[in-house]
Amino acid sequence: MKCVTRFQNNGHECYSKVQKSIDEMSSFLDKLSLSLSLIILVVEVFRCFLWNKSWCCDKDGDPKGVKNTMEEIMNEATKYMRRRRGENYGTNKVNGFVAMVCILVFSLKDGLSLGMFIVLLYASKDMKKNDQIIVHNLPSCANGALVTTLCLSKTSDFVVNYTTLVDLWIGFEKINDLSVFSGGARDFTDEVRNTLLEGIFMNIIGHVDEDALLIWAEKMFGENIEQFHGSCSILNLENYYPNKGLCGVLLKRNKEEIGEFLHVHWKGEPKLVLSMCSNYYDINNGTMQTLDEEKRELFNRKIASIIVSNGVHCFGFAYKQVIRSSPKEEEKENGTIITKDGLSFLGIVVLKNPYSPELRRMIEVCRKSGIEIKLMVDDDLNTSRLMAINSGILRIEEDLQGSIIEAIEFRKSPKESQINMCHKIKVMANCSPADKLLLVNCLKKRGGHVAATGSSIRDLPSLKEADVGIFFGKNCADLAKEDADITIVDSNFGKILAILILAKYVCISLEKFIQLQLILNISAFTSNFILLIFNPTSDDQDQQLTPFQLLWVNLLIEVLGALFLSIIASTIKPRESNSVDQITLNYYGTGAPMVTNSMLRNIVVHSMLQVTLLLMLTMKGKSFFRVNEALLSTMIFNIYVLCQVFLLIISAIEMITKTRISKGRKWLLFIVSCVIIGIIIILQVILFQIMSKIDHWKKLGIKQWSICIGIAAISLPIHYAAKMISSPCKDS
């Protein structure tokens, strides 16, 4: 796996927990196999040279009986190991065992890499075909299942289009062209515009949606909230229904003469505001119209249709100009009651979510899976908060101190403080590429597995530093492939979810493949080891599996088995985001081990089963089936291969039953399973035909094939019996 990683990365080290666990496991098994082989060799050397066993001596035996130097011992060992077949049964047995160990070591070290390469390559081709995602670094197909933190940079999906952020209704008319409305072509239009902006800027109670409203008004009308606060003085402010945002303000304009007018503004839920009004502004006629019951009912229906069609927050605005009674009341202005009736209905401002459902869905699923999401943008603090809240990165209850910070504040903090505070940050505003790189570094130092996104060359350093770097767009894609692991060609932010989902199912495929490889090699090694220890003088024919047979079955499983598991994983993965509510994306990021308890149970049970079958067939197979030695040897090999086929079937059943898929896809999986299993059986038949001519193997008839399939099929009931027994233990 490490070799595959380095080859794919072109020097960019991306050594993840999955790869590390696999390499550690492979290294341990290599050492164990070689250690046992060394023990066997030492035992045989002592038998031959120290104990002078008769079965170990040849015609030119050394009269001394005991070798005096290490050089003599090694020379004699080499001579015995090179002895031709048939001259010495015991030494040939050791020679065959050592060859078998070499095959097993090769299959574990390079076979795992080959199988994983097939799984990862198939996953990358699947992403390119179905999702327009190009994978530059194959291990990143699995690394996505490790992600604990997702750092998002500003891409085209995160850009706020202020023209579509709000729908504005004045009276019964929707204002589609704000430039005409803001141009002040008529005095009436200018009056409505200024009155509406005054109600937006001056009537603020701290509602979460007011940030979006203020930003929209500033961007679209080119006004500044500070100018309005400087030109007006608030005399009274009342908040009647906090849950519905109904609030009123009484203010005076500083430019007006004392004793002339005061101005009342109400803002809140449109129906509540409408109930306080007796007039409305007609933008078409440029006049004030009376709001009778018929028109009030039309307004209520209009408001209801707006809310249903948009499903977002709406603000209703009303205004009234009142005359001061006398200059003596100046001292009591702060206690003036805000008028609640006889108002003029200005209009409705409809706040819409500027982000696509795919983006919000991706963020929601990631959060449910325990993946932390952080937004790194170069916008100001208020705009960054608007982006985070609307996208779902930041919830209202999470808008606390430290969740949204300026990049300069993070940059100037001590290194220890940066590491301690980085996990609390939800949004980092006014962020430079160096700040993004710093945040990714701090998150990795805390032990997190970080994925980062970017859409420009300036983002490449942070993508390279991240465990999974995701680049958006075709622009600079050739440059990005050197530093990024994955490129999303169509710049669809929702495709991140597809990457994370596929990564989980790739890891499931790798788990099943590793389990299969371990069972295959452990059973072969153990059975031959036991036979050699307890029956060292037996003929070489008694060795159940020859090195060639081991090489053949490893090749079958590594290629066809890995391909079969890859097709299963690709077929059962959810295609629609609506079906991934309960999915856990950070498959290993939660701290789960690479080899789980269920994998250990399956490895132990099936290894013991296969070892038992191989030993029983070797010792009692001739008398039980009444066949000769050559035919029994072929049957044992065929049973061993079919046991691995049934393990593939069990793995496929477990993967399919854990997901809900349509009948059409189930039939597709059934056809694929039949094709792969059929190819394996056909290759077995072809091998028997060829080896019967080359090495005098015996061909199997229908009866022998039926016996082999029946014995190998014992794996199914044994597997589910062990699973049922272990389930109550787990529950207790």
C-alpha cells in the first residue's frame, strides 16, 4: 500500500491511518511467517547435524556426526536443501514449505497492494464516469473515510448573489428591477425607497436574519447604516413579539425642525404588520391607497403564497408620520408611546437562501456524521457570518465568542493558543492563503484528518498540506493535480458528499479484501506448518497446497476478488443525497480500528474451518472418498479455492444487506456475482485441463465437483452460526 501511495503521489506524502494500519499488519505477518520458517530450518539443521538421524543421512555422510563450525553447518544445510526430489523426503518437505512461505510473504506484501490498487482504481474510474471527479492520488479514494474536519474555501458556490438574496414587494407589485426603483425617477418612488431603508437600518433588534437584510440593503442601494444612524435619533424602541420579530421604533430626523414630525416604523411578520395598517403604497400609480377588507384579504393570500413558494423568512414594513403636540413635550420624548394603528403598509422583504440545496445537504450530512466544517473566506466578518448561517456551517446557538474570528486575530495568537482554539473556529474571515495553511497545520497537529477545498492557485499550499485536497473547476487543473488529490471538474460543491460516501464504501471493500487475504494465507500456512511438524517424514505428495497452487489462488482472489468487491461497493452506494441520513462518513475518523472485532471473528472461524478441512482431507480423504493420491490432491486444491469463492459470496451478502437498494440493482448484483464466480470456475477447469498434460494432475468429474462444492459450502452455515453466537455476547 505504501508503494502504491508513493507511486501515485509523485513525492507528495499522504500516509494515512488506513495505509499505516495495513502496512503494520502486513509487516507483522511477514515477520511471523519468516520467524516460523526460521524455527523449522533450525530444527531440521539440529536434527541432521547434532542428533544424526538416519532419515537425514546420505551416502557421503560426515563421520564426525557433529559440525564444528558455522560455515560447515551452512554448507551442509545448503547441500541438503538442494538435494533432488526423492533422495530425501524430509528435506524436500522443508524445501517445499520454505517455498510456500515465500509465496505467502509475496502475496501478503505485494498481493495486498495489487488488490487495493484494483479497488482504488475502480473507485476512481467510477467517480470520473458518474460524477465528473478526477482522482490524481488513488489512496485519496479511501482517505475520505478518515476525514474528521472539512475546511472550505470560497468557491463559486459560496459567492452570495445579492440580486437573488431578497425579493422586494411594494404593495401588490414585485420589484424585479431594483435599479429603476432605486433611481428615484419620481418623488413618490424616492420617498418609498428612503422610508424603507430608514425602517431597515433604524429598526434593529438583533434578529439573526437582520444581518442578511442589512447587507442586502447596503449592497443593492449603496447606502451606509452609519449615515442613517447619524441623521436620525431613536426616541423609543419596542419589541412586542420576539419570536415573530415584531418591533417598532419612534425616531426623529435631525435635519427637521423641532416641533414638526416624528416617524414611526414597524417591522415583523407580514400579517401582524398588515393588521396595524389602514393604507398601502401603490407603486404603479404613485399614490397612497386605502386598505379595505377586500384588499386586506388579498394581501394575506399574497403573503401566504410567498411564504409557501419560498419557505424562507419574510419581513413586513409599515410607516407612519406623526405630529408632535407641542414643544413642551420635548422633555418627555423618550417616554412617547409608539403608534400601533393607522399605519401605511410599505411592503414585504422576502429573504431567500442564496445557496443550492446540494450544498446545504452536503453540510448537513457531514455534520450529522461528526465531521467538523470550517469556512475560510476573504470576506468581512458580517458577510462571512451570513455565508456560514445560510449554508448551515454555523447554527444560531453556535454563534458564540470564538466561533467567528478575524484571520489576523488567529495569526497573531501564540502557537499553543492557535492549536487550542482552532477546533472552536467555525468561520475565519479576511483569510489569506497563508492563514488557510496555518489553520490546516494546526488542525493536523491536534490529530485531526483534514480535507481542504480550493478553486484557485492561491489555495494550492493548503490543499497540498491537507490529508485530502479537493480542487474545483477546470481552470489551472493541470497545475492543481501536482498538489491536489482530487479535482471536481464541474465545480459542484455537492460532489464532496459523493467523494465521502464512495470513500466509506471503498474502505468496506478494503476490509473485506484484507479479511479474505488473511483467511486465505493463514489457513494455507497453518495447515502446512502443522503437517510438517507432526509428520516430517511424509512424502512431498502429502503437502496439501503446493507453491504453484498458492500462487494461483492468490492471483485469482487478488484480481477477480478485488474487482468483484469493487463492483459491489460501487453498486450499493447511495446515489441520492436523500438516502444518506444515517450514513457515517468518517468511517475510521471516529477512532475505529482497521481490523474490527467482526473481522477478527471471521478470520478465526474461517481459518480454523479451512485448516480443519485441509488436514482431515489430507489424512482421511483417500479412504473416505476412495480415490487415489493424485485425484485427492486436485480435490483438496479445488475445495480450497471454492472456500474462498464462498467467502466472496458471504462478503457480498453482508455488504448488500446493510444497504437498501432497488430490485433492479439487486438483479444487477446477482448477474455480476454469477459472472465473476463463473469466470473463477472456468479458469479452474482450464487450469486442470492444462496441468493434466503438464504435471499429471487428475481431472475432476461431475461427482468430484459436487463433492468439492458441498464441502466448501459448509462455510455458509458455519459463518452465520458464529455470527449468531457472537451477537448475544456483544449485546451482553
